[in-house]
Amino acid sequence: MTPTQIKKAQRAMARALELLDGNVSRLARACDVRRQAVQQWIAKGYVPAEQVLSVEAAVEGRVTRFDLRPDLHPTEMPWVTYPESCRRPAA
């Protein structure tokens, strides 16, 4: 990941935690991992690829895979149909 992508991922993770009232344990339960795993994600600055969709689902799509891992999901693709939970909320 580039430094810019890491910053975007860090902001996304902070937003996800904010949406869960800062509750690391709540995010861990939603992703079926230990609290320490979520703390490692925070320390590293990004969510592992295999957990991106779990985090997205935990916050009901209000933080997306495109924000959490811009290196893996660089842009939304309008020609792809995403499940409702994965769509960005209308501005």
C-alpha cells in the first residue's frame, strides 16, 4: 500500500469504529475475531483482506471495501452490481 492508501485506510477504520461507538470488542464480535486482532489492524493501519467484507457488513456499508483497502478495491465499478449493504449511501 502507498502512504496515501494507508492514510485512507486508517481514516476508514477510524470511521468504522466511530460508527460502532468506538467499541473495538463490538467490531471484533461482528468480524468473529478476537479484540486483539482488531487492535492489530488499528496498529498496522489497515484491515486484512480477508476481513474487509466483515468490517463493511458490521457498519452496514457506511464504510466500504473501497475505503478500507484502496489497494485491493481501488474504485467502485458502476458496471458491477453490488449487494445493497455494500453501496455507498446517497450524499
